[in-house]
Amino acid sequence: MSFKSIGDYVELQRGTTYKSALLDQEGPYLLGLGSIARDGGFRSEKLRTYGGPSADKLLVYPGDMYVSLKDVTQSGDLLGSVARVPDTVKVGRMTQDTVKLCFKSDISKEYFYWILRSPQYRQHCRSHATGTTNLGLSRDDFFSFAVPELTISREKITNVLEDIESKINLNSQTNQTLEQVAQAIFKSWFVDFDPVKAKMKGDQPEGMDVATASLFPEKLVESELGLIPEGWEVKPFKKVIDKYVDNRGKTPPIVEEGIPLVEVKHLPESSAFPNLSTDKRVTEETFNTWFRVHVEPKDVLISTVGTIGRTSFVKNTNFGIAQNVLGLRFGKIVEPEYMFYTIKAHRFQHDMDARLVTTVQSSIKRKDLDTIDILVPPSNVQKEFCKLVGSLLDGQYSKNAENINLASLRDILLPKLLSGEIELDIAEVNLND
């Protein structure tokens, strides 16, 4: 078997620092540590542009690859992780924490990318980590990883991995579109009051049938929240929530295999649902006896410590929640789907920020959540909204489930990329169903 090393194929171009005052101005997207997923892959959340000077050597374009040679945690999951610039990022810029891969020798870039996603490479990076508080990976150690030659079987595996990632990305883009539609409906009905304003002018609300339009009044009145539709109410949070769901305020006994434990980091901004691919798990006995109460379908999860206000909607209930995640149950006065989007909306997030307690980490307490004012539309308006967004949430959940299965197939294939062994008939893998 013939091997060359990473250093035979690429050189590195490290990024540089930038001025925060020039963030969000017209220019390339900054691609720092936050743009690389743990164990590899591109993250699109919270990308920001940079209007300052950017030398050509710092810029990357769709298809280019870059890595992190450091990790701000002790897990090492980000150390050596690779990302590939997607088509949606027309131009990006390296920061001081990321390094561009500059190819100096011919090799399939797709194959090379997946070599850097393989568990063998990931373990190589962790085993060569240096440092205590922050981990680092030297250039020499990065360059030393052996890359086997591209054989027919490895090419087949690479092609399937490419198809899997394309399908996952397509599903994720579809989910983003579905979520944007749901949030747009919420904003139109419950923030801008577009149907009411249209009826005040004597117009038919745009895109709304007569029966739905009849549910909205023709007048706005003053309230604690400013102008709201006539007949709608304002109630404090404690009057609309049915139940808080939390654990004992401490971490349960953790095992490697078992039922997922959902922490703040598992409430992703890019999905309406929690990420159940967690590294912390509990036994079934702990799940049944240690937690005070379990989440139920249509509960809303919210982060209360550190990164405040991240939310997820519950479909699958076979998981426990950590002490910094709070479950919220609704249904008697306000519909769960309505409250999910209420909590995600700007005003609620702003009201939470105003109530934060800041010590070592920012946090918000239940008693402070209780004081936030909630707009309460009539039940028939809420139910009509839930019909619309319920189908959108179902669509997202279906795509999420498909992505979980695709990721599982990817993780089965990745170790075989270096060995070149194919135990399943790759030619029969169909990702177009």
C-alpha cells in the first residue's frame, strides 16, 4: 500500500486578526472557529461580514478548504477539523484562528476532504494535541498524517460521502426555508398585525382566505404592549404557562451509551428541534428515576444559562434535559406552537435580556420569566396559526429524521475510507428516494 502525507499535498496559509469595528460592513464573510463544525463540516450560523482590508492570500471561495489548528475546549473535537466553503459563501476570509489549505500537488479534493473527516485522522489530531487551557496542533503534526492512495473502492466511498453531504445540505436548506416561512407568518399576524391593518383599510388581508380573515378584528387598541388587536389580551408569562420541566439542578450520572442528555449546545439555531446526537448519555434506570419529570410532545425547550434564549420544539421525547435547559409546557391558555414562535421572536428575547442575572455566566430565573408580558390572541386565531405552522414543523422534523439516518450512514462509511474495505454494496445506496 502506497502512502503520502498531508504535507505532500498542501501548504498552509494562516489568517490574521481583524478589527471588530469593521464587522457587518460590506465585504467577505469572516470564517473563524465558529464556522467549523465539531469533527468537521461547515457551520453557517451567525456568519458576519468584514469591511476591512483582506489580502488575496486570506480569501477563500466555494470549494476551498480550511482547518482549525486549535481548540478552545479540552475535548479536542475542533482540533484539526476541516470545513469546505459552500456555494452560498461567495467569498470568505480567514481569521487568526483558521488556516487555508493551499494545494501544491494533484489529488482529488473531495477525497482529501473526507480523509480529514475520517475518525482515524480525528484521533491523530487529538493524540498530538498540546496545551492545557486551549489545545493546539502543530503544522508538523498536521502534515504528518498518512494519506493512502486513491483506489477504486476509496473513490466509490468518496462519491457516496459526497452524495450524502449534498443531500444533508439540501434538507437543511429546505428546513431553513420552512422555518423562515413560519416566522414570517408569525411576524405578520402577531407582531405587525397585517390582517388587522388590512381590514382597517377595508382590504382583504393578502394571501388569506375569507374564513381566516374573519377571525381578526378591524381595530387596534392601547395595551401594556402598545397597540394590539381589539379583544386580544396581555397576560404575564406565569399566567399562560402550564408547567415548568426541569431536573434537580445538577448533572446526572453520565455513561457513554444510553439515552441522550440535552444541554444548551444541543438547542441549535439552525433547527427547530434539539440535536439528540449528544456525547453525554444516561442509563434507562437514571432516566426513569433521577429526573423529576420528563418532557412531553410539544413542550418548548429554552436555555437559561450562558447562551440565553435558545429554543427547541419537542417531538421525540426519549431524552433528558440538563440543568441549564428548561422545559415549558403550554396548552390551556396558549397553544404550544404559538408560544414557541413567541419565545423565538425579538420582543420576548429582548425582555429576557433585560432580566438577565450576570455573575460568572449570564442566567435567567423562572421568577423573572414569569414577569414577561405575553400577547394572548383568541383561541381560534392561535389554532389557525398552529394549523399552518404545524405542517411546516412536521416537514422540518421529517427532513431532520432523514438527516440523522444519512449522518449514521456517513459515520459507517468514514472509517472504511482509509481501509478501502466496502462491506455494503455502495452501488445500491440510493439517496434520491
